[in-house]
Amino acid sequence: MSRTSPADGIRFAFGTLTALPVEVTRWDREAARSGMQCAPLAGLVVGLCAAGVGGALTALGSGPLLAAVATAATPAALTRGLHLDGLADTADGLGSAKPAEDALRIMKQSDIGPFGVITLLLVLLAQVAVLFQLYDASWTRGAVAAVVSATAARLALTLAARAGVPPARPEGLGAAVAGVVPRGAALLVAAAVVCGAAALGALEGPHGIARAAVAVGVAALAAELLLRHCVRRFGGVTGDVFGGLAEAAATAALVVLALG
């Protein structure tokens, strides 16, 4: 097997974590390792697109509510709703209170149960509410929130793919990426994302620097707590769990960015 190039990792990240027309040229553990370390880069692009949509609507004279809805909808569109679907399926699996095997079977079903519907509604309402508040304050705060939350969401995937986190099933995306990222590399990526968020937060002044950095940290913590609960309940991670972690991290980051 030839050595994985950075381009292979970037293609893996964008090809599996977004709906952008990027062809995955390699589908193996080496490519997955590089790709999951590049996950925040995919989040950065998604966030910039979301901020651009919100900014364009604001420039055209829309109110902050429409800009907030469009900003929240853009990441969903750029992932074909994959992460939201994963969040709903994870909520159904956890809410079922059934043994791991039965819960995993529930998560594989194509329909969404009551736990999934309620969770989706609350998460999307929270995201839109925060973005509305931030856009109402200024376009800059809304744009920074869009970029930081999307990047933090994909950082959660890098951290969840670290060594020692097992897959719940022997097949699927969860099995393909579970445990591929060395712990040290995951921490380095996390440090880079925190520094990048802080630099972006500087657009809002000194308080923005701290707020953005803390938002990434809280997002990672929220995702970690959910990850540990899922590993206990399901025996490991699945593609749905990764989606749920991304949405949980994004929402946690947005909440922090609305405070202070």
C-alpha cells in the first residue's frame, strides 16, 4: 500500500463529511486516519459557506431571523442532512432504553421515532435562536459563530476517531474511522482549532478571543460526554453517533458564543 498523501486525507474528509463533489480516491485505514485529522478543515469550509449565505441575505436587506435560518440550513444542505439524521437516530437509540443490539437495530431503521423528532426540533430551534441573537447584534458575530461552530463540530469527529474508541458494528462509517487517529495527533488538531477560533474571535475584540476559544472547548466537552455515554450504551461508535456528536458540539459552541 502506497503512503497516504495529504490530498488523499483531504479528499476523504470532504468526500465523507460533506456533500461537496469531491471524489474519495482511497478508502482504507491510512486514508481514514489522515481524513479524520482533516475533518475540521471540512468544517471550516462549511462554516464559511454558512456565513457567506447569512451575510449575503443580510446585505440584501433581510432581517436577522431569515439570516439565522439560512445559516443553520446551509450545513444541513452541505451534508445532505447526514449529521442531523445521525443525531435523530442516536436519540432514538438512546431513548429506547433497550439493550445495545436492539438499540443499534432501531438506529438502522429508516424512520425517525419520537425521541429523534423532539431532539431535532430542540437542537434546530436552539441553533436558530442563537444565530438570530448574534445576527441581531451584528453580522460579524453571526458569521464568526457560523464558522466556529461548524469547525468545532468536525473537531468532535476527530476526537471521537481517536485510538481506543471502538466501533459498535464491524461495518459502516463508524468501523472505518473508529480508533484511526493517534491520541497525540487528535490533541494537536484540537489545539490548532482552539487557536484558529481565538484568532477569528479577535474580530469581535478581546472578549471575542476568549469566547471563541471557550466555545470550542465546551463543544469538545459536550461531544466527549455524549461519546462516552454512547460507547457505554452501544459498545462503541457508529456513523449515526458521529453525526450526533457533530450536532451536539455545534449547538454547544453556539450557546457559549451567545453568552457573555
